[in-house]
Amino acid sequence: MEKLKSLVPDSLKRMVAESTPDSLPRTCSSLLNFFSDMELFHQMVRDLTDPERAFCGKNKDAALELKQKGNQCFLNEDYGSALTCYSEALRLAPVDVDDMDKNLVAALYVNRASVLHKLDLLMEGRRDCNRALQISPSYAKAWYRRGKMNASLGNFEDAVHDLNIAKNLELSFGGQRQIESELRIITDMFERTESSLVQHKENELDLLDEPDQIKLKCVITPNKGRGMVAPSDIPPASLVHAEEPYALLQIISKHCRETHCHYCLNDLPPDKVSCTSCSIPLYCSQRCQIRAGGQMLRNHPVKHGIQGNISHNLDTYISEITLGNDSESDVDIPEHKHECQGVHWPTVFPSEIALAGRALIKSLAERSPVANFVDMLNLSQNYPQIHPESKLELHIYSIILLYCLQHSSRTELLLNGASIAQIVILISQIRVNSMTIFRMKSADVNGPLHQFGKFSHSEVSLTSNVEQVKVGQAIYRVGSLFNHSCQPNIGAYFVSRSLFIRTTEFVAVGCPLELSYGPQAGQWDCKDRLKFLKDEYSFRCECRACAEVNLSDLVLNAFHCVSPNCPGIVLDSCVVNCEKQKTRHVQSATGISTLEPFMQVDMLKCLPSNGSLRIDPGFCLKCDSYCDLESSFAAVNRAWISITRLKDTMVSGEISTTVLTAALNSLCLLRSTLHAYNKRISEVEDNLAEAFCLVGELQLALDHCKASIEILEKLYGPNHIVIGYELVKLSSIQLSMGDRTAVKNINRVSEIFSRYYGSHADKMFPYLQPLQGKLTKLVQ
């Protein structure tokens, strides 16, 4: 890309930089003509589209080598490595290749099932046996392994069926005798039970059925264009919208390709499933693989073909297992199918370009001109506001994408300026309107370290971090109509790939329903929020938090007044310049916005009581004392050296008393230098809470955790989701200490999570159940 950009003449770059949606066909045509005579450009297209040069195809030799490595690891009882080898071999193995008279993929599934059995992952192992049997129904070893799995699961009736089929198919006399021996044992166990003890449900997509009962109203406003408003008063925690991604317009993040399902975006299980035609995508289940790729993993006719004296009931049983469920293969336009033809451009391009490719494939499949499809999407675009460098990138990517689709699609695409212009608009729409799909990731810090010896790992578990991890992006046609606010009144979250939007506070009739596109007041200061939104979405935010001087932005990165007893705020020049540019700047303390009513009591003490307000660098807003900001910055930098050292030792697990003492001294220095509500103090308190938990000093961990939460409550409010995450940490420590006051905090966590996630809270935060279990034991 950089090479191609550097070769574009300056005159053509200026034309692209000055282009508008109306002039796009002309600039696209000019750039297309320039590249059409360039060998480097055509070489790049060949590299992206030639199956012989692709790195995503199947490879029999590599799969066999990995199989042998897996076998050796299994013999050495290194089951984790064996699992990795077999899974990677399955990713590379062609489905129509045999190894020692057995289908290679089926054999790999059975081998992986054996490993999963050793690891006590019984449901996962049984699923692998099913997959092997869907390829090779007469595979005796697969039926035998399935019977062993079912016996371990307590499904004795199914186990007896499986072993009888295995006995029928086994050719060797020794193998038959072994199966008969197993059958006698399991039959005896089955006869001593009335029925199968446990019926295990497969891990299918589980979305709670919660109806969308509020019909929202779309309006057009002068500043923000289209937006959604409340048609009536809406209470907190109300589900106002639920939606699936539109058409094929959803894609996994590149950094999650090895860890998350490429279709539903959930975590990959140990028995992950590969694409049947290429080695790139991984899926959590055969259901997702079929819906993404559009074909069943099957290597035999629709009849299972097992011969012998088989009863009707047993014949039905075999068919149910080996034939699978064809209903899932009835997919209109499989989202991965066009990317699975020996080309690798979908894996190389940025996500929004690959999404545009999927949109164009849908347009072609529906025999709809690209222009009509773009109009049908009816999404906003920001092309006139895009940076000139980005405009050039959009032009080049659109031309390359069109060439790639010509190679991989059977339908002829018009290669001209008008078509490329529509792709440019489509990509700019995707950039502005796509929503980031995230998962909540929690990291447990177990403590203390063994050398301190006061508690065992099972006694202390502190959930140190709950963070959002971007796993993909998608277009939600209605979801894209919700505008941004740095002080949102609704929150978006995802279950699988489904979008849910709930109110996080009471919303009066006619009020805009606005969510955060990323930054929020209290989390980032105003200048950083404005920069992010301008860079990512090409607009200047004018929400209440960004248009009015507010206390949260003032204290977030503020310094302490030089007068010891003054709670006033001292700002640096960057913050001052941003605050003075706000469209509704105020000159008196009484006009300052408090984002929540809770701030009015404590935080207003930071402002002058006489009503006058002077916002200048280095001067206290309350008493007008001057602070030497250069020395304050130097003090913060000195303190941060010890804090960084503490973080490093926490990662390595070697926390010494010297490091902890230095960090505590640095915290004292920060408290005397930074404002009491500065977010960096909260971060250091949180670091110390984690460190003291690791070394077993739980009371000190509790004190620092409380101090961190006290600051965050000033910045966010007591009912913000961030406070819920922090209370999980606090209650974990309290439970480890046997402190029954954890009841109050766990109840608060449940209330906050229910406010944001409703009935999905338990699904999104499964670690709440263990906390509730520990709490129950504590109060009994």
C-alpha cells in the first residue's frame, strides 16, 4: 500500500484530496487508468488472488507430520501438546485424503477425542467422535471411543448402542473381544439404573428470549443528523433494541482469529472446528462452521451404509449421529464461501475492506447494482471530512478490491470509475457505522505467592481486571442510528454476535437515546475524547460533557493546590486550552456542569465559593494560588518510576518489600502533587491492592481497593458499570477474608450489572456465580 501511494503523482494526489462524493467517479477513473498500466499493481493483485501463491490452502504432508507429533506427545502423556498438534493437523488436512486406509480428518478427530477423554473434556470428545462418524460412518474406533465417552458421562444406554455398533464393525478378533468385555461392564451398569442418568445438552447458541417492546422514534436534528429518541418515558435497564448483523457485514478482529469463533465470535472450545476448504477460519461448533461456509463436513452418501443385522431403532440411532442436521446448511449467502477459494486477500486487507468485499458479494448474489445496494443500506458517510491521506487509501483499496472480486467471483463486475466510487462510499460508510463487538474479559490474580505462605491459592482469588476486548465489527442498520454522547444514557453489549441496547438511566419522553462510541466523561479527559472521535469518526463532539465545562473533566488529570488545606483544582495548559474552547464556556463556578447529582456535594468544594471562575494554567480554581507545574510534572515522573517497577514485579511474581515500600512512598508523593480525584491516584491504589493481595496482606489490599473505588465514584457515579467491575474486586477480597460485609457489595454488583445487562448479566459475567457460592457458604 505504501509503495503504491508513493508512486501516485502529486497532481493526482491533489485531485483525490479535493474530491467530493459527486466528483468521485472522475478521480477513481483517473487513478484506475494510472494503475492499469503499472506492472507492480498487477503483480500485487496476482499475489492476492492466485491460489498457487496463497498460504491458506490445505496441506496433506503438513497435516500428517503434525499427526505424528501428536501421537508421540500422546504416548509421552503430554496431552496439552497432543491436543495442539491434532487441532492444527485438522486445520490443514484435506477432507478427501486417506491415511492407512482411514480418512485422515476422521482419524484426527478420533485421536483428538482420545486426548479430550484424558483431559476429562467428555462433551468435547463426544462431539469429535460425531464429526468423525459423519465423515466415516463405519469407523469402528470412532464408535468405540464414543461409547467410552458416553459411559463416562453416565449415558449408559447410548454407550451400549455405540459399543454394539463398534463390535459389529470391528474386523479383528482381539478388538471384538475387548469391546465385548467393555459391553458387559457397561450393560451391567445400565441395568442397575432406570435410565440414562444424565442428559447432556450440546453447547449451542443460547440467546435469552427477551422481547423488544419499545418502538423507538427516528428523528433528524440539525447538529447530529438522524438519531433515535424515546417515544415515552423509559425506566433504567429497559431493553430498547436488539438486532443481528445485517447480511454478511460482520467480521472477526485479526488478533482474535486464533482464539474466537469466526462466526459467532465466542471463545473457541478445545474441540474447535476448521473450515473444510481452507486453513484460515476456526469455529466453536459445526453449526457455526456450516452457517459461515455453507457446507456439511461429510464424505459419504446420505445413507450411512453400515451393513449387518441392525434393528430399526439402531438404524435410526446411527442415522441421527452420522447424518447430522442439514437444516443449518440452508444458508442464503454464506459469509465465508467467497473467501474460501484459494485466495488470501480477505485475510490481508483491513477489516473494513474485507467487510466491503462481503457487502459486494451480497450485492452480486442478489443481482443488485452496487449503487442500489449502497442506497439500500441507507447509512451515513463522512467522505468530505476524511483526511486527504485516508482518501487516497480508500481509492487504492477500492480499486484492488474490485480487481480481487473479479478474480474470485463468477459474476462480472464493471471495472470503471463509477463502480469504484461506490465502493469508496461503501467503505466510508462502514468505517463510520460499523460497531465494535466486544467481550468482557476477566483476569484472576491468585495470591499470595508461595514464599509468603499465609494463604493457599484456593483461598484467595482477586479478579484484578475486567476489560472489554474487541473481537470483531459489524454493521447493524438500526443500531447505527443511535448517536454518540460522552455522557450516554444507553449502553450497548453483545451476546454472541447479537446487539442489545439498554437504558442505563431514566430517559424522559422525547430525549435522545445516545450511547458512547468509545470514550466517556470520567474515563478520558475532553481533549482526548475530542481527538479520538475526530480521528475515528470525523466529527467534533458537542455533547453536554464536551460542550460545557464540567467537574469530571477538570479533576480527572488535575494537580493539587499548593495550599495544604485547599481542595482546589490546578490545571495544565493543555486542559485549560481545551476547556476554553468549549462552545458553552462559563465564567462562574455556578455555571459548571456536574454530570451527576452526586457530584454536587463533594466535588463543588473544589470550586470558589464566591462564584467567580478563573481557568488559567497553574492557578488554583478555588483560591487562585499559583503552582509550579514544571516541578509538579517532575514529581509525578519520579513517582511513576517506582509504580512502573511495581507493575513489572507483579508480572514476574517477585514482589519484594523494598518495591512495595517504594510504591507506597510514591503514592504519598502523588497524593501531595495530584488532585485528590485525579484518576492516576485511583490507578495506583488499584495496583497496590493487587500487589498486597498477591503477597497475602489482604487488609491492606482491601484498604487500597476501597480508596481506588472512592475516587472512581467521584468521576463516574456510584451506579456506573466501572464501579460494578471494581466492586467485584472488593467483594472477592472481603470473601477471602471471611468478611460478611461482602453481602452488600455483591448485591450492589448484581444491581449495577442488571442495570446495564438485564437478564444477560449472568451470561456475560459467569464469575458472579462463584462469588455468590462463596457468599452462601460464608453466611451459613
